[in-house]
Amino acid sequence: MFSNVFKSLKSRLLVTLIGVGLLPLLILLSYSLFLSQKKMTHQIVQEEYERSHVIVRLIESDLYALEREVAFLAKLDVMDDILVEDLDQRIVRLLQQKVYDTNASMNYYLYSTKEKLIAHAPRNSDHALDLDLKIFETKPYVIKNGKLYMATKVSASFDRSRDIGTLVLEYDLRNLERYLVKSEHVHSYLLHVSSDETVGHKVQAPLTLSEEKHSDIDANYVSVYEKMSGVLEGWYLVYRVDKGVALGTLYDYVWFILMAAMSMIIAVLVLSHYFSKMIVAPIARFTEVIQEISSRQNYARRVSFDAYEEVEQLSTAFNTMLETTECALHALSLENQERLKRLTQLIEIFNSISTTETVNVCTTLAIQEISNILVTTELSFSQEENSTQEGVYKDLYVMDFEQEKRIFFGRLYFGNHQFTHAYEQDLFDAMTNMMILQVERILLKERTHTMSEAKSSFISSMSHELRTPLNAIMSATQYMLVYETLSEDQVDTVANIASSAEYLLEMINNILDVAKIEAGKMEVSLEPCRLRSLITSSCTMLELLAQEKGLAFSLQFDVAEVLQVETDARYFQQILVNLLSNAIKFTEAGYIKVALYQEADQVVVSIKDSGVGISPSDLKNLFQAFVQVDNLMQKKHKGSGLGLSLSRKIGKEIGANVVLESKGLGEGTEAKIYITVLSDSSQIS
């Protein structure tokens, strides 16, 4: 935004005039608003500190005097009347006189050692002392419900070691309000931190009391507080001054400066607008002409102004630039036409070369097209690296994918042809690069096709050669287990041989299935079938294995019996059996839950177990061939790592999607098979 403003000469002139006129005023305003406010606030804080300190000393002196007065009364001889419980009013008159002399809201209570009330003053004080005198055994004074209670033991005048009673002073803390300030803008009050008791008018504004003495300045108040000691231990004196009143004079001065600044801004704007308009007017007219030339692309027009000398010089230079631009545009137009022609030719050559299927056809076509573009008959190609043919040449190299390095492919001879422009050299290099890339693509395709055929032939041959002896081994072991008399160790050994042979046969079959899928030779027969019967038969086969491990096996159908999907039943059952076997294999205790339900136009087969689970980092890799998760269960149950990968690949062929979900290790696993429902059989039970 500011960059656009300063691009205008008029705006720059306006900003300059405003800056020169208002900079001193802004400096004065900043000083008044920040530095002066800081100094005045500091002065106010110091004055409040002094006032609060004086008040604290006065209150502490007053309470200390009361404490000494109570101690003095307890030592008078007249207190001996407690022993005879003489109520001739000597003690009462004494206490009443003390209350009258103090001229404060307070009461005296005199108790015997048996905690019997002997006297109290003033006499019209009819309320009983709501305190247990035992509380004064640990501390000489207590504050409760806004009252300060001071107590001291009364001893006999003839034997100061003998306690004859207790003198208690009940002092209303509101008496201390005479030391506090309460006005419209200045407040001071006493505050107890833990009980939130207050003496005086408390200002309802947040204030944190955490130090012995501190100041706080917020948007509304300038506050100081000081912690009290002695009788009022735990209390704070808070002194708060309305910030607006304290800084009122400063704010009035700042307001005056602001009004003056606004007046000066208006004056500067008016004057700068007038002068800038007068100075910039010729330039504005010149700009309109330039915009007209640019919009109409009329570079033959010339400009002329009778204005300031600088503007006339600018118009002359601009006319010269128009002449140069017109010539340059004409040359550029011719060059663009030539480049467009070359680009079109290059695209046509690329389309022709990219459709070739053999190296010889590709090379012949490329040489022919290059000769046509360069308009030369001297161009020739030779695949002999040590050729004796004379002339300028360029060696071409292609990638040998077996050795993983570039090898010599051929040599392109130019004869005496010379490139007249640099773009001709670039065009030639681009065409030769296209030829080399197409040759490499053809060679790679031929090599890939050869390797694919060799792999398929090898897998087919090896699977046949391996399955024949494995079937013989399995037959022999079955015969030995059934018909031969073997010892227990021999039975275990033969059974282990049979199990290993079955495992190898299963792995070979899986590898063969993967090879068929990758080669596109997997024969799939898609036809309508009912999932419930397929799932029931598969679960019946494997339920016994789950029961042998002590697992709870459940089957739940939430779809109609007639619901049908279009798939290959044999391969779908292979996927289902594979997922069920994995669930039983990797679950030591708990349950196996199989469920069938429908989501929108798809039916979902869910196989959920309480087994070892899978970490999120391993989930994304499990569907890769020959990948296994490294955990204790995996070490116990060896596998090839092809099961899940093969299930997902077969699923894609028969229209099903296999998904695996787990919340983490120890949280179990849920395998889901998604398959689309036939529209005429989607019925929810």
C-alpha cells in the first residue's frame, strides 16, 4: 500500500510537506504522551508511598498505644476487687472512663480465672463476648468479624505472680477509618490477604498483593500498597488514585496538542494539494498521451508539450524511444514468426519419432527430418566409432541399462554445413536429444519385454519343478504317519517335514499367483453370488482353529440373505480365508468377530480381532510384497509376507478393496473387504 503511494510525485510532495510541518509537533506530542506521563506517574507513586507510610505508622502507633493501655489497666490495684467479686462499680467506672477518653467504638470485658464475666464497659453493651478465652493462650490478640480483640492476664497487686483474671479489649477496626482517605478519586483501605476482610471503601479492581511494598499502574488506577506489622500482621494498606484525575492536566495538554496538529494537517493538505496540482498537471497530461499510445499500440504517434523545460526534454526522449521501439517490434515480429515455424516443425518431428517401434526406423526418420529442417544433403549417420569419413561430426551416446552407463551409439556427420544462427544449433541439439531418448525408450522396452518373458517362464518352470517333489514329499510323509509304526520323536520329525512342505507349497502357489497378476494372465470369472453363504462356509472351516486356541468366535450378518455381489467366488473366498487365518494366527487370547454390513452402495466384510495389533508406522508397508512386521507373534509364526499383498492384488482383479486398520500395538486389528452391491439385490434386513 505505501509503495503505491510513494510512486506518485503528488503523493511524495504531499507527504514531504506534512512531514516538515508536523514532525516537530509529533516530537512534542510523543514527549508529552510518553515521557511526561512516565515522570508524572513516578511522582504520583512516590507521593502515595509517603502518604501510605505515614498512615501505616499512625495506625501501628494507635494500636500499640491500645496494647500498652490494656497492659496498664491490668496492673492497677483496683483489679484486686476481682478476688471478692466486688461489683461496687469501681472497675466498671474505670473501664467506662477509658472508653470515654479514647472516644472510639470499643468494649472492655473483665473475666475471673473461672472465665466468669466480672465487669464490662460501657454498661449499655449488652452483647456477650463471642470468643473462647483459651485462644489467647497462644497469641495476645485476635481479629474476627471486623473486631480486634486484645487480652492480657490480670495479676494481684500484692502478688504479681498470681493471675486473678483476664482483661479483654474489643476494638472495632472501623475506628481506623479516620486514618483512611475516601473521596471520589482517591481511596485508601486496609485489606487482609487470606480472609479478604476490608476496612474502608475497597475499590473493585484487580490487584495482586505479593510483596512487602509495591506499586501497580493499570488503565484506571495508580496504586501502591504496604504490608503492616505488629497487631495487623497479614494486613496491607492499599492507596489508589484515579489515573484520569492524577494525569488530568497532562491529558488536557495532550488534547490541545492534538487539536493543533489536526488544524495544521488540514492547512498543509490544502496547500500541498494546490501546489502539487499546479506542478504535476503537465506530467499528468503527458501520462494520458502515453496511456493512449500503449492501449492502441500506435507507436507511430509522437508527443509535444509547451511546458517546463524538463517536460519538453522528456517528450523529446520519449519520441526517440518510440522510434526505437517501433523498429525493435518489427524485428521481433519477424523473429517470432521464424521461431514459431521452428517450434511447429520440432513438435511434428517429436510426434513422428515418438511413434517409431524399432531403432533403425527411429534413426532413419530422425536423420531425414533433421536434413529437411537444416536444408542440407551432407548429413549422414554411421554406427562405426572409428570411421574414416571426413567432416564435422557429433558423437551420440545412449544408456546401457544392464551396465548402467552410457555407451557409443553412432556418429552424425555434417560435412561442410555451418550453423548461421545460435537457435539453429539449439534446434539441432533438441532434435538429436529426441532421437536419443526415443532410441533409449525402444531399447528399454525391448529389454523389459525380454525380462518379463524370462521371469514368467522361470516362475512357471520353477513352480512346476518344485511342486512335483513337494507333492511327493507330502504324500510320503502322509503315508508314513498313517501306515508306518513310528516312535513319538519320529512322528514329530515326519510331521515337521509335512508342515514345512505344505508351507513351501503355499509360498510357491502365492508367488505363482503374484506372477500371473503382474503378467496379466490371471483368469477371473465375475458372476453374481451371495456373500452370506461364502462367509459362512469360510468361517466354518476356520472356526475350529479359533476354538482350539480358546478364542471367542462370532459371526454377525446385518444384510439380507438375498444380497448379491458380482465377483469371483473362488478368489473372494481365498482372500477371506487368508484374512481369517491371519487374525487367528496373531491372536493369543480374546475374540475373533466377523461381521457383514452395508454402507451406501457397498457391502463390507469386517474381521476384527483382539490380537497384537499393528503400529501406525507399519500399517502403510504391510501390503508390500515380502514385508512382515517385526514382533514376538511374527517371530513365532513365520510367513512369506505375501498374504496381504496377494489379497489386495486379487481383490483389485475381482472388484474388491482390502483395507487394514489398527489403533496400535496391543489394540487388535480389523481387516475390511469392500465390494459393490448389485443394485437389484440391495436389501437391508
